[in-house]
Amino acid sequence: MNIKKTSLYATATAASLALTLTACGGSGSGGSASGGSWNKNATVNIGSLYEPQNLDNTAGGGQGVTEALNGNVYEGLFKLTDDGKVDKLLAQDYKVSPDGLTYTFTLRDGVKFHSGKQLTSDDVKYSLEKVIAPTSQSARKSDLTVIKDIATPDARTVKVTLSQKSISFVYNLSYVWIIDSQAKNLKTTEDGTGPYTLDKWTRGSALSLKRFAGYWGDAAANQEVVFHYYKDATALNNALQTNAVDVVTSEQSPDSLDQFKNNQNYKVNDGNSTTKLLLAFNDKAKPFTDVKVRQAVTDAIDKKKLLESIWGGYGKLIGSMVPPTDPWYEDLTKVNAYDPAHAKQLLAEAGYAKGFSFTLDTPNYDPHPTAATFIKSELAKVGITVKINIITPDEWYTKVYQNHDFTATLQEHVNDRDLVWYGNPDFYWGYDNKQVQQWVKQAEQADTTAQQTQILKQVNRKTAEDAASDWLYLYPQIVVANSSLSGYPLNGLNSQFYAYDIKKKG
């Protein structure tokens, strides 16, 4: 799971629907049509709130490292496009054995790392083993533990044998960066195959990438991109207004949008997000071991009012972990819908007629403190007392994610298709339902995407009925850009932000 602003990088997703495997190339880019001239030597300045924790996506780099480096500096065998399809990238071709257990990949010829070293099958083997290593914090670690053996018959061939079928295997590989097996100090340096090389990272300020002259594919449309990092949305918007940045990857202050909507120098784009804001219960800690208590809390919070108060007319209520862009989406907002009277009834049935109190561990960046205050007010109406404990992202990672030392927390989950984590009883929220676990396993071993989709719809409904968490809302994905720009990504799939197609006039 990519989790915004934290050092956590450990959620995985389940499987894919019918994956479209084509030649590499971008899609879903924003801005005006690419006709006319643009400056091929331009520097594109990108504004973001999400600075990397470090530059290694297997070592807790967080959302920021994905946003800046995924697809730009590092590439995988496959690529997740902006519209959610999976394209071949460093894999020129691949074959699957009839039993679905052996995948044979043929690598593209002539691919070089930024250090000048030729890409070989040994690098792919190294990169896969790095992801599933005991110390890895990779988003794909759990999914890829199905890897039983990795063979390298020759420099361009990788043969991967699985311990069991995994319909999501190719999809999951789109998250695995292929790294030079000889590279060192990957938390502060890089050696990828992408269209940009790392130029400079000034912690707390900016990270710059420069066009890689030896890139195997089409050259980046700009000479340089600089990710500028800001502490809050107001500072980010001020930077856009003063032309310090050309584009904002994800607008976090909807109250400020009118100044851009009513100005011909800017374009406001409302794309598709996969980021869910969760009130995550520790389902193994009282009183949230009781499903009626979880349902009561869910019923007591007016999520429509919360969404409106934070995002105005943007965002969406979904009622589950599944956004509309996932194949197994269903609108489950009527399950455990807002009903304070029913919440009180459930609390009485659970033995808490007089309510109870709990501590809500809350990350210190927007919108969490605001959402926590709203939740506290709503739950007070049904007799529940909430103590808000503000913590840093690093504290959240250690206290909540690693040690499971919490009763309830707020957090954003960025990845698409991450419903399957409710099939893992060891995940930080501790939801433990044997039927759900069986369904998740069956879905991953399904023969067809139609079977997989049908099973995961059952998982979606069951977790919603059990109020395994309270899914407060789906974030909007608002990208604001200078009108001189085109080719930027519109959607917020897993927080990636491909910069190589961005064209800047002038």
C-alpha cells in the first residue's frame, strides 16, 4: 500500500481484470492537444506535497518515491498506464505454461542502465529477489511470495516458476522496478533504465531529473523535470500562481480552485483517484473486536457531510475499499449508511449503551486532523468519546503499521485493487475472517478474470457488511496546470506521475 506522506510502502493489490498487453506508450495525458511547437529543452517544474522518505521503494520510500521515480527513473517488465491498463515495457514478450505456473520473459535488447551497464536477466532476478527479501517493504512483497524459483537461461531470458497460480502476477510485476544488480546506496542514488536520470535531491526542497541520452525508447519530451516539495496546500497554490511550478500533481485545497478555474492561464483537471481515506479499526482490539461496534461507528458518521466540508463538490462516497476504477466495484454506500439512531441501538446490543472512549491516532498532515475533529464531534452524538492523538508519519509507521499498537487510526490507502488485504489477518488492521481469506485465495487462483471479479465482489460486500474499516470517502484527483503544458497524467493511480510526455510551450 502506498500511504500518503508516510514511510510505509507495503500494501499490495489483488489481481487484474483483462489486462491489455501492448507495446509501451502513454495514455490518459492531460492538457491541450500536442499540436504546435514546444520547447524540447524545457524544464518542467512540478509541485507536490509528497517528498520521498528515501529513494528505494523496497525500503519505505513512501508515496513520494513512486510519484517521482516510477516510470521516470525506474522501469519494470510491465507498465501500469494512466488509464489502468498493463503494457509490456522491459519485457519484449512472455509466455505462460498451460498450468499457469511458469512464466518465461524475453527482455528487450539494447537496454542500458544509467551507469552504462547492459540490462541482463541477472538484473531482473536480483530485482525480484530484492522485492521479496525478508527486509523488503515493497508494495508487492506479499503478492510476489508465490515466486518459487527464478532461472536465467541466458542474458535475455528470465524463467519464473510459481508455487501456485496467480492471475495477478503480470499486473503485480508492473510495480517491480528493475535495478542494476551492482548498484549501491539506493536510498540516496539510483541506477535505473528510465528516460531520466537523477540529477540532484535537496532534502526538504526539490528533486531534479534530467533526460537520459542513452534511453532505449523515445526520448523525454522535456530536458528536465524538478519536483518541488511544499509543506501545505496553500504554499503549493502560491507557487503555481507565481509560476514557481507549472503543474500540481494533486490539489489538496479545493477552496482555492476558483482562482485557477477563472483564469485562462491555468487548467483544472478532475481525474480518477484510487486513494481512499480510512477510519481503520484495530479489529483485534476491544471494543472493535465486536462487529456491532464497528457498524455503530460507521453508522454514526455523516460521511457525505465530511466529504463536502473537506472537498466541496469533489470526491466520492464508495462504502467500501473498492473505487469505481476497480473491476469488482459496486456502490455499497447503503451498507451501514448514516443512521445515528441505529448506531445507538447497535451500541446497546453490544453492551455499550452508555458509550465508550477510544484514542484515534491521527497523522499530522491534512486532511487528517480536520477529519479527526469531525469524527470526534459525530461520535459524541451517540455517546462515544474520542481522544485525538496527533502523530508524525514515521511514528504512524512504527506504532500502527509495524507494532499494531493502536485502537483506531486515520490513513489514506493509495493503491488500486487493494481489497485483498482484508484477506490477510496479519495486516495492521487485523481483520480476520476465514471465509474472506478463502475467497481471496480462490480469486487469485481463478482461471479467468470473470471468475476473479465475481469472487472479489463477494469479498467487497462481506467486508463492507462487517464494517472491517470505515471507508470515509474516495479522494478526487485534481491536477492543476499552467495552460502552456500538455501531456501530463490526469489520474492518480497509485500516486505515479509520468513526466516524460509533458510538453511545455515557449
